[in-house]
Amino acid sequence: MHTGDRSGATTPVGPRGSNWGRQYRLVSELRRPGERLSIPDRAENVSVDVLSTQMVRVTYLSPLYEVSFEDDAEEDSGADPRYFG
């Protein structure tokens, strides 16, 4: 059974405002009518297209979050070096 396609894209949205330049991932899922699909609470522009009596396509924008990792090699992290091989 085909459970869905996921494609990725980033999209700047909105005219100047809190969402300007925010990155989104385009998610597109194929489902049979009646199948459950978990859509994130922060999803935007959710659309459902009926492709046939056997298939629907659910498409939405899911916001991406930037996580920055800092180089803490200069700082003592307090980690026990025995755990690092």
C-alpha cells in the first residue's frame, strides 16, 4: 500500500510581518478516504484534493525551525570523557 509522498521545499511567505522569510516544508500525502493523517498544529494552507474515489491528496506547509549548534570545545561541558570513545 502506498502511504504517501513527501516533498521538501522552502518558501518565504507574507508581506512584511512576523512570518517574512520564514522557511516552510511542503508536505503532500496520498491517502485513501477514511485513513487517518496526523497534521501538525502549526501547519498552514491545508488543502484536500479528491483524486479519485480511491485516493485523496492532503497538502500543507509545515514550518521549519532553525537550531543552531555552537562550538563549545573551549568550554568545559562537564561531560564525563569516559562516555566518548
